Amino acid sequence: MLLELRDVSKRFGGLHAVTGLSMTVAPRTIHGLIGPNGAGKSTVFNLLTGVLPLSSGEIVFKGARVSGLRPSEICRRGIARTFQATTLFRESTVLDNVLLALQLHAATAFVSTLLGTAAYRDRERSARARARALLASLRLLDLADERAGNLPHRDQKALCLAMVLATAAELVILDEPLAGLTAQESTDTMAVLRTLRAEGKTILLVEHDMRAVMGLCDVITVLDHGVLIAEGTPRDIQANPVVIEAYLGAEESRA
Ligand SMILES: Nc1ncnc2c1ncn2[C@@H]1O[C@H](COP(=O)(O)OP(=O)(O)OP(=O)(O)O)[C@@H](O)[C@H]1O
Ligand SMILES: [Mg+2]
């Protein structure tokens, strides 16, 4: 297993946001985490990335415990989440933002720059090609030379996604990547996520768009009031009366 949560709990004062959660995420899968508002999904992401400390339990990534580590160290080990729109380099171009994310893990690049080696120039060329391909897949290539700060909000969101996908992280955590997108943008984004899975990445996804979740995910874990109430394939989950009662029924009546 790539990721394992062992009996993880998080309390905020008297509020039990996550209680005794144990789950595993297999490599090269898209794993959905769903449930009603306030179920604890974003809290789980904050625990995974080290933004919040656990109240109890442990999190293991690639066989090593990561709970208790600083967010920067967890990121360095290969868990990345969507960049917030505010962390874009607004004065830099769209292309340079993606190049920066691509180079987050290329620690030797700086030294090579000084030396101007052929190896560096090769890497630079392939980084540019990869950045441009990612931008094209999210229909941002025409905007490659725009300043990131000039993009409309929607395109900034797509750029944030391109950046997290550009990092070398094996596990990418996405909290509602489709929220606010048009149907076409959702379709594009879903295609990019499938391509990344095919390339070997693992994606942990929180999303309220049930058609997307059911179409994308290999496995789905359902939380309600911080407790795991079901886990299985999209087909299992859609037919599970407990899930329909707690969540899917409510989503249908909202739609
Ligand atoms: N930093 C915090 N301090 C106090 N309470 C918090 C904090 N973060 C989350 N909570 C509470 O923990 C519970 C779970 O919230 P969380 O944001 O994880 O839910 P969610 O499943 O992501 O919901 P949504 O679908 O609305 O995004 C909620 O009751 C929320 O108010
Ligand atoms: Mg949330």
C-alpha cells in the first residue's frame, strides 16, 4: 500500500472531526473520499499533509511513518496537495509557474545552472516540454506567456492544478478540483487525472460531483460525522443503503 491511515482521530476541543479512521490507498489508483458537508474530508487532508497534528493514530506513507513530520518534510517525501490560488507567483508567467513546480524536486538543478552543463540543458528542455504538455491538457497553453496574476479565477484554478500535477509527488491530494468548473473544464480535468494515473501517480480525491467521482475512482471511502461508513468500488457504494441514506439520497434531492 502506498498510504495507510491507522486508527486516526482528530478532535477540535469537544468536536470529534475524525474518529478511528483506518484506510489504505493502493498505488496507481484514483481513490475517492466522499461524504456530507462537515464529514471530516478536508480535515483528513490537513492531517495527511501535516497542516494539523493528529489527536491519535498514525499515518504511514511508503512504509514510513509521516504523522508528526512537518508539512515541508511530508511534501518532500512525495505527498502534494493543490496549491492555493494565493500561492501562485502572480508576477511570473503561467509557463514559469509550472516550471517552478516541476523543479521543486530537482535539487541539483541550481548547481547545474551554474555549471551550464549539457545535462542541465537537457533537463531544462524536457521540463519545458512537460510543462507545455500539461498546460495544453488543461487548455492553458494559449495563456503560457500571460502573467499568472492576470488570469481569471477559473484559469488560476486550472493553473494551480497543473502545478500540483507537475511536482514529482507520487500521491496527489485534490480537494474539490471540479468545484466551479464548466462541464467542458470538468471533462478536461478528469481526462488529465486519468492520464496521470496511467503514468503511475496515485490520486486521493475529495469531490461532491458524484458523476465524476463514480466515473473516475477505483475505490471510494465514505465518511459521515468523521466515521468511515462504507468503502468499495463505485458500484458497491452506489448500491449501499447506508451511503444512500447518509449522503447520496441528499445529493440527488439537491441536484
Ligand atoms: N480548524 C478547525 N477548527 C475547528 N473545527 C474545525 C476545523 N476544521 C474543521 N473543523 C470542523 O470539523 C468538522 C469537519 O470539517 P471538514 O472541513 O473536515 O468537513 P468536510 O468533510 O471537508 O466538509 P465539506 O464537504 O463541507 O468541505 C466540521 O464540523 C468543521 O466545522
Ligand atoms: Mg471540505
